[in-house]
Amino acid sequence: MMILSKPSLAALLLAGVAQAQYLISELSFGYDGRITGKQDGKIPNFNVKGSPVPPEILSNRIVLTPVAPGNQRSSIWSEQSLNHDTWVADVDFRASGTERGGGNLNIWLTSSKGPEDIGTRSAYTVGRFEGLAIVVDTYGGTGGMIRGFLNDGSIDFSSKPALDALVFGQCQYAYRNLGRPSQIKMRQEADNFKVEVDGKLCFESGKIQMPRGYRFGLTAATPDNPDSFEIFKMVVMADKTGQQQQQDKTKQKPKAANKKPAAEKKKEKKDEGEPSQFFQRDDGSAAPADPPLDGDDIPDADAETYTTSRSQFADLHNRLQSVNHHASTIYRTLSRSIQANDKRHDELAKLVSEFRGELRRLEALEGVRNKLENLEREVKSLRTEVSNKMSVSERNMKNVLSDHHASITDNIVQAAPGHGKLILVVVAGQVVLAGFYVWYKKRQNDVPKKYV
């Protein structure tokens, strides 16, 4: 018996249920390498506006905001609405400018009133709108940031001092001055919404389902020192044509009618960070949840109960439908498991890469440690040598001082003057003074006295 591995089984199931993607030309431009159609200067099915100067439409790209002048506001809005439940939208853009240049690019998927409510505004200056906004800018002083916002029309973005609390997904991406176009891919699946940048996952959410009838738009805004935002293409594709999805929708209506609306089961709570309109998956218009593996099991019955060809065909149809449901459920489960494993593999690869980097740092630190050990040994040797030198110097100093102290007393005694000479000088002085006094008195007595 041949046993298939999980990847092989997933590949077989994918080949069995995979469907081709169809280009929605009325919502796309630039997919054939050219922007304009037969009418030069115009994009079929799109409205282009800008102030103070209109965007420059070239053969292979649209310059929404030029390098100069600054304070430019431009927009591109589709004239047609998106009428698909699952779809993929690619936007190729390029941003270039000076080192301190700035600006923002906004990708919109909003209600039919979006072009009138939003116009050329950005997410920072728009008021109330209904839909999705993907903002590309250098928020927070980073090299680049891609953030996602949702609004059900109840939030006035222009009144918010900061939009941090309204972000439902974000990632860092340095998009400026790359010299090549960058691609942002928005993918709406039956049970997931994700945003990819250059083929890598930026963020995703399994709670978002965008309604039908919304319109795509691109807006760009720049300050005094502007960046130049160029759009190379916007391509929108769907797994099924609009007619096929409408048929599927019609088939699902009887099942949805038998279900109790989610609004009757629980009271909806509105959160400014997560507008409830885009986070409901339990109503009739949302994508159905995966059925349990045993939810469509048909009870066994004797072959005798199917007496007519009609009943036999009905039983065969029901069983094939049950098998198809089970296969679809298994495929979705395996797909999610594979995606989770791929995500874990990427995380492990990233951790291994970081670990290798840390190992290289540890190897470099090993050399530093060896140098420090050598330096420590040299310092110890130098300390020992200095200590020995200090001991020798101390002993020599003690010997010199002891000899000096022994001889200093004798030297002081010998150098002290004698008191005999001083006494002799004093006595001699007294004798001289006494003799001088006697001589003076005698002379006074010998002088003849004069009598008046």
C-alpha cells in the first residue's frame, strides 16, 4: 500500500480544487506594461486628479507626486466596483526623493462614496469613510512602515491626534530610494485577509471579510520636502468570474436562509479599533465556516431501500457531495497546517540565523577573552615586579633614615655654639663700662670748680 506524505496529499488536493485566476480588466491598469489606452493622457475606467498640478501619466507609469513642487495631493479612483468575495490586488509603486523627503501613499478599498468622501486626502486628513486603507509612509521616524486601517463610517480619522489605536496590522518596510518598484499584494480569501510586500507576508487577519461593491483608489500626499510616488500598475484578479460567483451565491442562499442571523444571537459591540462591519463571518453574506469532518456524514442504509433510479442517483449525489465537502475541509485544514508550518519554519530559520550571528559574536568575544587573560597575566607580573621594587626601595630608605637619625644628634651637639664665650663677652663689656664710668667720675672731680 502506497502511503502519501502530507505535502504530497496537499499538492494532490490543491491540484484537484485549484481554479484559475481571472483578470478584472475594468479594475486594473499597467498589466500589459502600458498605462494609457487608446486615448492618450487617460486611463480607461479610472479618474485621475491632483492639485496644485495634475499627475503626470506616462506610457509605463503614473507620477502621482513629483519631486517638486511640494504639498502635492493626487488620486486615482476606479469607476467600477469590486463584485467578488475572494480576490487579489497588486500595486507596484516606487518612492524616491532627498534624504529628508517625506510623504505617504494610501491604497483604498471603500464604498461607492469613497471618491467623493476621500478624494485626494490621506488617512491623516480624511474624515469618515467606510472601507479599508493601507498606508505607506515613514511613520515614527522609521525607514518605512505599512499599516492597515478599517472604518465602518463611525470614526472621524481627522479628529484623532494619532492613529495608532486604529491599526489592525502593520510591518516595517524600507521603501524609499530602492531604485526598483515595490509590490504590495492584498489577498482576500474565504477565511483570511493578508497583505504581502515583495512576496513576503506583512500582516494578516482571519476575521476580516470585505463586502462587495467597494471601489479601489490610490492617493498620495507630500509635505514641503516631497517624495516622488510613481505607480507602475494596479492589477486586480479573482478566482472566479462575476457570473460564477453570482451562481455560487444563489446556491448558498437557501442554506443561509435556514440559519438564524448572527445579529439575533448576540448583541454587536462596536470598537473603534475593529469596526464590526468587517469582522463578522457568521452572517449570510460572509464566507461559510469549514464544516466538521463528521457534519455531512450520511447514515448507512440497505441497498434494498433504493428501489428507483431517482433515489439511487439522489443517494449517489448526496454521497459525492459529502465526499467533496470532506475533501475541501481536509484541504483547508492541510493548507492551514502547511501555512502554519511554513510560518514556524520561517521563524525557526530566523532564530537559527540570529543564533548563528550570536555564535559569531561569541567567537569574536573568545578572542577578546584571550587577550584579556593575557593582559591580566601581564598586569599581575607587573604588579609583582613593582611590589618587589617598592619593597627594596623601602628597605633602602629605612637604612638611610636610621643612619641619618643616629648621626644627626652628634652633628647638632657639635654645631651648637658654646656659652663661655658669650659670658666672657658680657663680663668684658661690664668691666669696660665700669672702667669708663670710674674714669668719667674721676675726670669730673679733677675739673676746677667755678664759683660765682
